Amino acid sequence: MIAIVLAALVAAGLGAATAMFRAMDYVMDRAISAPGAAWAAWIAAFFVVVALYVGSIGALFAAGAFVVSVAT
């Protein structure tokens, strides 16, 4: 049972990583082609996406640690 839950968390983490890397790629493509002040806004959006990525991976690690601690 614990292996299934941990496997689901790993799958969720890989899905989150893929989505966030695609979002970062999209934002950086827009930042490179944006003129003037719009460039700064796209760079700020990039850092927001990075923060969301780090937070989501941290939440998945916390969930995994909780599952392991409850199961043992």
C-alpha cells in the first residue's frame, strides 16, 4: 500500500515537473521577444512559475514523508 501511494506521489511530481518546465519555457520565450517593460513582467512571471514549481515539489516531498511516517 505504501509503495502505491509513494509511486502516485512520484508520478504527480513528474507531472508537475513537466508542466512547470513547459510553463517556464513558454514564459522565457515570451520574455525574449517582449519589448521594453513587458520583458520585465515576463521575467517576473518566470520567477513566479519557479516558486510554484519549488513549492509543489516541496509539498510532494512533505506528503511522501507523512505517508512514510504514518506507515511505520
